[in-house]
Amino acid sequence: MTLKGRHWVMLWLALFLLVAAAVQVRQTSAFRTARRLSTLRQERATLEARQADLERRIRDASSRPVLGRKAQEDLHLHFPRDSEQAPLPFPGAAGTR
């Protein structure tokens, strides 16, 4: 049995439809991936901004003025006056003098 003209037309049409469907699926997947990538980039930028803010807040909270004020208010400590400071001898320095 040989293929007649109409069979060849139907075969080429089916092949064209398969290729067109494959292209459509691939492009849909690419658009979905691009959208997801855009969302992830925005999320990353947001997280980097939050990280920078948290690092700044940590630096501010661990600064000497803030820690000193907290020690004075919460722990009732004070900065030593000159008369309250005592030099501590270094263990190896006693025999060398």
C-alpha cells in the first residue's frame, strides 16, 4: 500500500502540530521559570536588605555607649573612677624588676 497525496498532507500536518505543541510547552515552561526567577530575585533583595538592617542594629546595640547605659540601668554597675582602678601585676613581671 502506497501513501496517497492526502495521507502525506495529514502526516505533515500531524508532524507540524506535534512540533508546534512542543514549542508551546517549552515557551510556557520558560515563561514560568522567568517569573519564578524574578520572584526569587526580589525575595533575595528583600532578605539582603533585612540582613543589612539587622547587622546595623547589632552594631548599634553592641556599641560601648549602649552597653554602658544598659549595665548602669539593668545591672546597677558604674564606670570606675580613677581612684577605683588598681593595677594588676603580671605573673612573669615580678622576677624581672
